[in-house]
Amino acid sequence: MSSPELILQVLRSELRAAGVTYKMLAERIGMSESSVKRMFGQKDMSLTRLAEICKAAGVALEDILRQSADVTPPNDTLTLEQEKSLMADPKLLLVAISCLGHWTLEQIVETYQMTEAECILNMIALDKLDVIELRPNNKYRLKVSPAFHWRSDGPVQQYFREHVVADYFDGRFDGKGETLLCVPARLSDRSAQEIVLKIQQLVAELARFHQEERRLSPEQKDGYTLVVGFRSWEFSAFTALRRPQTKPEPASITHHIGPRKR
């Protein structure tokens, strides 16, 4: 990631922490919201414009530059030890997943049987685990990338396989914005790899929507979960009905020396 991209990444994070939306920023600097979005999307900005935005948002330019110099690219996964720590405490795992969904402390406490003090203690624990950076007024910044996913061989994924998958697929998938598809196909390795790439693009698109719609009120959103699996597979009950494969008998070759008998 280039230096301008890092600066803009830190700036976006500081704007979110300050509760400043693109619309609010546009009004303060006399631009349209679409122009502000395009300016951030181009991932390049003059120092003069950067200083203007920082002043309008009440953010110190020096802090932006310092943080971007110190920032390291966020990880897509947690370490094995981090995941083990989350699995050791169900409420800590719950708060971690809520933070990954950008829930506020107030939303977590209103939704789940957890006191504000408990939630804050769990957020402090997540800060110590380097999952989030806890800020004043119980705000936080995620220290994982938008492309975050659980370790494929980790304890959280294993827990999901054993307890969550059956609960997930117990639904009818007939609600608004829901669907369930099981599509078999015979593909070459090359086509299969292309499908995997498209799935990764879909996940990136989901992450983009998730990030952009953080500004919507809780009443305008609902919790959705995408579960995608793609592998070479046959239902075991069908495999049991396959014909036994017989090995072809080796061809016998007989060499005759001299005249053949009649």
C-alpha cells in the first residue's frame, strides 16, 4: 500500500471515530457528497486539501501523518493464540463478532444479556489481544482488514463447523434478501479456480457494502451472513451407490518359437 493510500486509510478511520460522514464533510468544505466520495476513491489528495479536511473534521493533521507513518497493514486473520483466547470465553467471542460487525457498545448491551461494565471489560480484553484499538468514550478501531476471515484450521472455524452450520442451514432461506442454491457442475481445474476468484470478489463486495452502510441507522439494516463452500465433492449416499471399479486384466503375450501346432 502506497503512502497516499495509508494516509487516506488513517484519515477515514479518524473521520469514522469522530462521527463525521462524507455528507457532513462535503457540507463543511463546500463540495458535493459524490465529489468527496470520488476524491477518497481516487486514493490521492493534495496536502492542501488534506489539511482543509482535517480542519473541517476537527482532526489534527499531525496525528494523521504520524499514524500513517507508524501504521502496518492490518491482518486478514488472527493468530492461533488470539482465536484460542476468544474461544475460552463465550461473551468475549460474542463481543468480538459484534465489533467485527461494527456494533456500538450501546447496541451490544441493548441486544444481549450483558451489562455495560461487562461489555467494556470485554472490549478492554480485545484491545489487549490486539483485535481492536479501544478509544475514548468506548469507541474503537478494528485492527483487522475488511477482508478478515477466521483461520480455516483454527478453533473458531472448528466450533462453527460443529455447532453453527446446522443452526444456519435450519432456516428456510425464503425471507427477503435470502437465497439458498446448490448447483452441481463438472468443471476443469482452470474453471474451478476462476469460480474461486469470483467468490473472493463477491466477499470483497460484501465487505464494501458492510463498510459503506455503517452510517445507516440500526433500523435500516439487518444482520446477514454469507456462507460459501465450493469443493470437489459427492454426497456420500450417492458414492455408496457407485459401481465397483474393476481393474482391467493385464494383456497376456505369448511368444511362439517355431511352427504353431494345429
